[in-house]
Amino acid sequence: MKRIICLTLSFLILFSVHDAFSQKKSEKRRKKKNKTEQVQPPAIQQQNPPAVQQPSGGQETPPVTPPQPVSQQHHTLTYEQAVNQFSQIVEQSQNGAVNWSEQFIEAKGQSVIDNQKFTNPAQAKLMAARGAVVVAQRNLLEIVQGVSVTSETTVKDMITQNDFIYTRLDGVVKNARQIGDAVEKDGFMEVTLRIPMYSKEGIAPVLYENIPGKETKSTLTEMAGALSTSDLGGAEGIVFNFNGKPVDPSMFPVVVDENGKILFDFYKLYDPRTGNFPQILQTSKELFQQLGFSQGVQVIDVAQSFDGKIQLDQLNSKKINWEKIGKFATTAGKILKFALALI
């Protein structure tokens, strides 16, 4: 999918397991302190009653309530609230779509209502709906096969090399969830089927251990230790600025230097046991700044983007400790949460 707009692919490291508890405790202490500051103790109120002015008319003027301290001048959005304000990245096809933001693949199927073969109108519609499901399954499998898994591999490539993958994917497609009821349109019935991409019931777990050239996390024993802001160039997150260059989403994109050497592989962030994987979102630079995501972010300019690769020049390649991030992401007990944003 080509999008000639001002794009940024951002991954914002929100929390890691090793410091999640300490951050939560700090947040609770801050909130408790703010609440204490906003509430004036009753004893002080009794000792310092508000002054009452007596106008010439003899009527008492209501006491003026002193301004309360404001604990937070700007409202900070949660990650979930911010995501809801981002636009979705959707790759449309003739019979369906790949939604990279909500991470599902969807397909439609249609079947004619045969009133001659089935004289009962209700039965005719029911049989047409069943036929539409079969067509939707076929369209869904066709769309799935065209999805890019890595920069060099599509689902179709993996199916061609492994019959077992095809069998498992066929089972996933047949268990696809129907979205809404069958809809009658101009003498035919139409249904919409959907399968997730990364969840345990989706297509990624089927492909995960069979992606060419990839090692599963169970074979990795490197220990990275704690990840600090110095490893991210003094920031808390990373933003890839595409500056209008086109991007083709893939299930597991990679970051490479100008010589094609892999600096970071998003495959390392995926865990088929949980099904969690970064979302790809789209927004404007203005909204990106309003949401506060521009704070504490290292901006990395992209030299070019192609075939699921994000290529950096020599200067931008050295801004981040990519090796440390890669090891940290694959170390047991060290879980990174990322958000990908195209702006």
C-alpha cells in the first residue's frame, strides 16, 4: 500500500516489565499528593474564616471561595485514548481489505438467492447466505496469500514451501468470524468474514516458527540488562520520519542501514502466546504534537522505504543502540510495548 503523505513510523516505548511497578507506585504517590493539596484541612478553615464585607445596603456578600490549586494544567491522554484519535491504515482489495491498524483481514462473499430451486423465500435466503460464506472464505484465503510477511516473503511463498502451513491457514479461514448478519442486496446475499492477524486465533502464529531465516525466542539466550534512555539517544521513544515517502506495510518489517544490514527486526517483538504486536496508525503532525507524543521522542529521518524495509542513512543509523534494543526485546522477562504511527 502506497501512501504519499507526510508519514512517521513511530515506536513509543511505554513501559517494560522491570520498571512497571515502580512507575505505578510513583504515579499513585503523585496523585495522592495532588489530592491532598486540593483539599484544605477543616482546622485551617475554622481558624481562617473568609472575610465578609458589609455593603451599604445591609446585605451580606457571600464569601469568596479561594482558588483551588490545579494539579495538572494539561490533560494527558492515555495510550488507548490516543489510539482512538488516530486514523486507520487499511489496504483495500477487490473483495476485502487488510486493516493494519486494527490488525485483521476481512473479505466479503456474495451468493444469488435462487427462488426457483427453493420456493420458500426464507429457505432461499438461507441457502444463499451459506453460499456467500463459502465465497467469502475463498476470497479471504486469496487476500491472506497476498500479505507480505517479511521483506522477502509473502504468505503465498510460505504456503508453496509447506503444505502443512496451507492446511493450518485453511482451518483458520474456515473458522473466520462473521461480522454482522447476512445482508440482502439486489437479489443476492452478502456476508463479511474476518480473521485476526496476530492473536492466537490468527494467521501469525501459523507462520511464526516457519519464517525463513528467523530464530524463535526460545533459542535466544542473550541477556541485555535494563534499557535506558541513553540507548534511545536520550529519548523515551523513537519516531521514523518518512517525510512523504511511500510505505508498504508487512507483518514483520525491519530497519536496515544504507548497506542493507538489519538494525532492528520487528519479528523480535512478537510473542505468539499472547498475540501482542505494535499497531500501525496514521495521524497528522499537529495531532501527534497535541497528544504529547512529540515529548521525549528521538526523530529518525528515513532515507527510503521499500518492501517492508525502513532504510536509514549512516547518521541516523548511529543515533540509536539498535543491538541493545534487539537483545532487550528478545530477553525473557523483558517485554517492550510499542506503538507504530504513520504521520
